[in-house]
Amino acid sequence: MSEPRGGPAPDAPIYVAGHRGMVGSAIVRRLQAGGYTRILTAGRAELDLRDRRAVDAFLASNRPAYIFIAAAKVGGILANATHPADFIAENLAIALNVIEGAHEAGVERLMFLGSSCIYPRDCPQPISEEALLTGPLEPTNAPYAIAKIAGIALAEAMNRQHGRRYVSVMPTNLYGAGDNYDLATSHVLPALIRKAHEAKLARVPALILWGTGTPRREFLHADDLADACVFLMEQGYAGPLLNIGTGEDLSIGELARLVCRVVGYEGEITHDLSKPDGTPRKLLDVSRLHALGWRHRIELEDGIARAYADFLSSFG
């Protein structure tokens, strides 16, 4: 059956690795909304992506026409600092097993999802795709970033050596339904949602924010990321590394005030200056993506309201 718009046919098998995570589940929802009827998924109990033999058997049996690699071990500054070996080892294993396994199974097309932390800590803003490997990484998440950079390099090497059409996309900071709200492992936005909610319930006078609040960050709703990924699949995109984001940022202090407003917390915001700030600024240059015809739709305040509603449905 022919591939419409450069992408797989509606009944072609499409494998979403990491379908239970925030990103993977958003991709599954977007594929279902787009009329794709053969979405392949396997939970960790069924398929451990760190096990190469298991991955090879799954791909040989199912023969997907397209693969989204949304599976990853992820976490915030604290989690990365506490478990750096786990972050590099697990993410290297996932990238190697799925990308090389896809090639061995004859899969022509694949999308590897990374993170904006692959870029140097101090590079010109907004960050273009050409900034990769031009300077030192942010130390707090370097092991994770190195694993993702290795995945990008492997996908590109498969294209050069074997003529595959494996693409890598680098999303900015993500949030949305199914996010991780564990304060020991979560990223900044879900952590702020939980902290503001608990501060409101406890009626504490102040919410404590890590660091100075001056670093600037860009945030993209997971549903927008999923839409961008499926858009690229359907367009048959087979080009170089591509950033996915909004092209807009704000300071962590501004983000905290926005979250507090959405949650309804009216106390003060104070700063724990003993905690690290992380990278000073991370704003992606998304001009290539815009030139292809895709832009985000969910604005930040609306997205935070959706995320808070999801948090309340699970933890409220």
C-alpha cells in the first residue's frame, strides 16, 4: 500500500517505544486521532528495551513501518545528579538496541526523540541545530545528554552507511498529561505545580524556589510535541537534526508566578540560593520547523491549566 503524504498508510504498523510515558502516550493519542489503526506498543514487563535479544525478537515479529523512540530514563537536576550512571547506561542501551535493532529488522523509517540538553551549556541563544558539540555540556545532566547525542550520531550513521531514513528531533522542556510529579525526580514545571498546590492546601506563607529564579526556559506541551512528530512523519521528513519548541521563553521566577496564579496559591515566592540554577538559558531556534509549516498551538497558561487539571485527577 502506498504511503500518503510521504508517511505510512493508515493501516501500517507504527511502533511507539515508551507509550506509557508522557511523550509516548501523547504520540499514541495523536496517531489514534489521525486514523492510524495499527499502533504497536509493549510495556516494560512485556519488552525491556535494555535487552537486545528481546528488542530484536519484537521488531522481527512485528515489522513496523515506522518507529517513534520516546522511551527514556528522564528526571530533573536532583535525579540526574544522584543517579548519573543509570541515566547514561539506560539511555545508551535504549538508543543502541532500538536503532540498531530497527536496522537489522529492515525498518526504513524511525524518529529518535532527544532533549534540548544535548546542546552546550553556554551557546548563543536561541540555540540552532548547528550548536551541537560546539562546547561543554551542562554538568548537572551531562550523562543523559551524552547518551542522547550518541543516539543522534547512531541514527545519522545508519543513514550514511545503510541509506535509512532515521531522523532525530530535539524537543524543548516538556509538560502535560501524565507528567512526573515526584519532587525527587521531576522537572521544574510539574514540581512547581505540586509545590504550589500543596502550599495552597497547607496555607503556608511562602513557596520555596530552587536557585535565583533568573534562568530562562522554554516549555512545550506534550500534545503539541506529538502533533509535530506526526506532522513530520506524514510529511516524510528525512532531513538533519530538528528542534521542536515554541520559540518563546520566560524566567523560572516568572514561571513560578504563572503556576501560582493558575493553581490559586497567593503566598510569597522565596529562593533557596544553596540550590543550583542549572543552565542559564535554553531557548531553541525553531525556524527550520516553522519553515516546514508547523507551529505550536497550546499557549503556556492554558497548557499549565490543563496540566493542573490532570494533576488533580491523579493526586487531588
